[in-house]
Amino acid sequence: MATPSNQIHMTEDKRSNNESMVDSVRILSDITRRDIEKSYNLDTIRGTEAFYSSRYGWTLRKTID
């Protein structure tokens, strides 16, 4: 049976693993977004931006000024 100090250490490890997973996913989504924007050459298209939603995926939308 795990001692209370070991249980605290295990929950801290799980929390740090979860945070690092979230950070990794955030970095990968930023890289993917930049790659998509480059492939569509969005710098030359004014008034649009690439947008990701979990329901529809990547789409182009008008910028809201």
C-alpha cells in the first residue's frame, strides 16, 4: 500500500504529465495553424484568418475588427 507522501507525489506527477501534454498539444496546434496559413498564403488575403474549432476543424473566416 502506498504511503500518503507517495500518493501526493504520484498525484503531482500525474498533474505535471497532464500539464505537459496540454502544452505539447498547444504547441502542435500552433505549428499546424502556421503551416496551414502558409500553404494558403493568407498573408496576401486581407480580411481572413484560419480558425480551428473542434467541431468543424480548420476553416477560413473573416476577421472581426
